[in-house]
Amino acid sequence: MVHQFNQPTEGVVKEAMVQLLIIATSFIVALSAGCASSQGFDRRAMNKALHVEPTPIPESQPLASQSVHLPTPFRLGIFFASHDFPNRQSIRKVEWLARDRDQLLRELAPLQNTHVLQEAFVLTDATLQGEDIRRIRQAGARHGADVVLIVDGLASVDRYNNRFAWLYPTLIAAYLAPGTESDALVMITGSLWAVHSDWHTPLQAVEGHSTVKGAAVFVEDAAALQEARQQAIRAIGSRMVEELRLFTGHAPLAHPPRRE
């Protein structure tokens, strides 16, 4: 017996292509409508979550702990805090990666070159929470640190369309027209705490901001977040370098080194 298979007619093929085109167009329209206009960043909510005061301390204002002299060189333990809460539209937690920790260690390297620090290392303990200062200091002591640096952070993404988005319904423009922008803001705080005394510095807050622009189907929030996080880590590293040089009686660096 010979089996015969019917080949799809030209009309069926055309109908299938039309259906695919309709589905793809609907997807692009929905994608572009979901980020129609900029919502901005809720810095107030981010500051509240990170316990940052509404009015930051001016850089020229003397700090209460400046009278304490730290012996040098000393060992610095760095603890990266994490938040245990679900991501929201206005705030999302920062997922600290190995490259983030490595970058901050590189930013602090000038302190070892000038013998302010003997060593800087990362404290890794999944049981510690960022709010539990006492336990973080105890963990630092167990690992031989003299001072601990507690780093915390939050992020926010504002995704929206620009003037080129009106081309999106043409479908091919969704792959070519730079009609979508992803703005990322990363806010990082840092505070220094002595392990064997009550000495500590006021909370310092810095920001990193990045914008990625492109076609709707190719713009990724993760790329904007990564660049913003790198900027913020660079900023907190520079701030900590200057603070520790000040507290140990070293002259501030005229031009803190910047690393990409």
C-alpha cells in the first residue's frame, strides 16, 4: 500500500504566516505599552530601606569619630549585606556577585600600597544580617579583622519608551528602532565599625546611574544595573579610601585612582 501525504496548500501557508505576524505584532505592542513613560526613581523609599538620613552629612563637616586614631596597618573585613524582601517596581535588592566583591577590593588597594591596610578580605557568612552590627563585628573578630566595612545596597529600574517608539507597530522597527530606554539606579551605603571598641563612622551613601537605549526586544535591564552597580562600587570605594586615610592620619589622595 502506498501512503500519500498531502502537501500544505499555498493558502494554508499564507494563513499561518499571517497568524504568526499577528502574534508577533501583538507581542511588540504589548511590550512597548508596558513601558510607555518614565516613572522616575523613588529615592525616598530607597533611603528609608537603607536607613539613610534625608539630609546627608556634608563632606566638609567634621565627623564625630575623627578624633579616634586607628593604628596602622590594620586588617579590614568587608561584609556585603543582603535584603530579604520581594522585589517591587520601585525597589529591588542588589544581588552581590563575585565580581562586585573583587572590584571593591581593587578600589581599596591603594590603602595597602600606602600601608594603611595590612589586608582587606570579604566576610562570608550566610547567617548574618546587615542590621545585626554586633554579630558582624564578632564575625570580623573571629577572622582577625580590626575594622569591618558593612556594605549595603538597593537598586531601581525605570524602563520607558522614547520618541522612536511610535515605529514599533511596524514590527521590524521593534528590532531596529532605539525606542526603549532602561534607566538603572543603584544606591550603596558603607559604614566602618571597629571590632574591639565602639568606634564607627557615620553611614555614607553613594549612587550609580546608567542608561541603556535600544530596540525593545534587545534592551536588557541587567546591563543597565551592572553598569550602575559598578559606578556605585567605585564611588563607595573612593569614599572609604579617603575616610580611612583621614582617620589614620594620612594625607588624602589628591586624585583617587579609578578602575574600570
